[in-house]
Amino acid sequence: MSPKSVVLAAAAVAVLAMAVYLFVQVRATPAQASGSGASHPMAPRPREPIAEAPREHTAPPVVEGKRTTPITRSGLGPQKTPDPGLEPVEDDRTVDLKADNLMGEANKAYDRQDFDEAMSLAAKVLAKDPNNIRMLRIMVSASCISGDPAIAQAHYEKLPKFDREQMKQRCDRYGVTFKD
């Protein structure tokens, strides 16, 4: 065996050892986002959350010695029959379970990329609560993805500044720009 063959064999073993080492290191370390912001046009886009997670409810407070029936997510309340002398007290913090359910369904529709359904459900919530940031974000984002800049612009204008900046970045990926 010639010295040249020995050197080539040793180099091949060293390259193989480095490849195995790098493979193990890459698999053990989670990926970090790069700071360039530009991606290859064919690269899959990462999924971003639309809105904050739903908040937990609390039972309405005791008002002037009257107890209220606690509200649960199912809307059924407690299974016991309330005392006849206790009347439920209306409270501004009472959760609108229908709107809460519609918002959850709109998020699910967006997540499964059914943008028409997500926009339809978000529009129902916005009809009652036109300043609902979570649903405005769905309307803007889904409109950008669906290629409807007019709808995106109309809802974009209702968003707070922080959310506008996020929506600008998201919609820019789909070629939609906003007028401030």
C-alpha cells in the first residue's frame, strides 16, 4: 500500500468521524432562528399563534350579601339546586360563552388553514365586539393569506400599534402592504 493511499484512507476516516460528530451535535441542539428575516421563497413558513391563549374564568363576586351561581366553561354551573333565597347577580365580567366558543372555533379553523371559515366565525364575533383584537388579527392574517388586501386593510386600521407591526411583517410575506 502506497503512502498516498494511507493518507487518503486516514483523511476519509477523519471526515467520516467529523460527519458523525456534527450529526450528533445537530440532533442534540435545538435550532435557533436566524436574524436575516429573509427566507427562500419555497421554504415552508412557520406557523405563528394568532392570539393569546384564552384566559381562565373566575366566578362572579358576592354582591350585597347575595351569592351568584358560578359559571363553568360548559355553561351548566353547579349541579346542586341553589338556595331559593339567593338570586343570581348580573356582572359585567360574566363570560359570553357563545362568543368564547366562536373565537375558539375561529382559531381552530385558522390553524387547519380553512381561512374562509376562520374569517366567517371572526366576523360573527366582531359584529358584537368590533374591537376584539384576537378576531381582528385573524381577519387581517387570513385576508392576507387569501389575497384580499381590502379586507385586511379595513381590519388592520382597528388594531393597536403593536399588533399592526406584527401584522405588517406577517402580511408582507404574502405581498400585502398596508397604508397607515
